[in-house]
Amino acid sequence: MKYREMFLILLTLLIAILASVKVYLVFDYKRDFVYLSEMQQSIDLLKNENSKLRIEYVLLSNSLSLDQGVKEGASNEKD
């Protein structure tokens, strides 16, 4: 009877340890997933900001080239 009780206690202890490891791994995976999700959101935000900056740059460069063309045309008309 004594061996049987020891075996059951060791088996219960082993199951408890395995359950603890599983819980730790699940929470660690979830923490990593949340971190990676936040990083992906930051990357997407930066991509959106980069796209907006590119559009603004193109618009500014086009407006500057139009302004230069208008200024050159105005100076040619004065001559």
C-alpha cells in the first residue's frame, strides 16, 4: 500500500508540474503574440505615415514646379 500511495503522490506531482509548464507556455505565447501584434500595428502606422509623407512630397514638388513655371511665365510676359 505504501508504494501505491507514493506512486500516486509522484504521479499527482508530475501532473501538477506539467500543468504548470503548460500554463506558463500558453501565457508566454500570448504575451509574445500581443507584443508582436503591437509591433505590427506600429509598423502599419509608420507605413501609413510614410505613404502620407510621400503623397505630400509629390504634391509639394508638383506645386513648386507649377509655381516656378508660373513665375517664369510671368517674368517672360514682362520682358
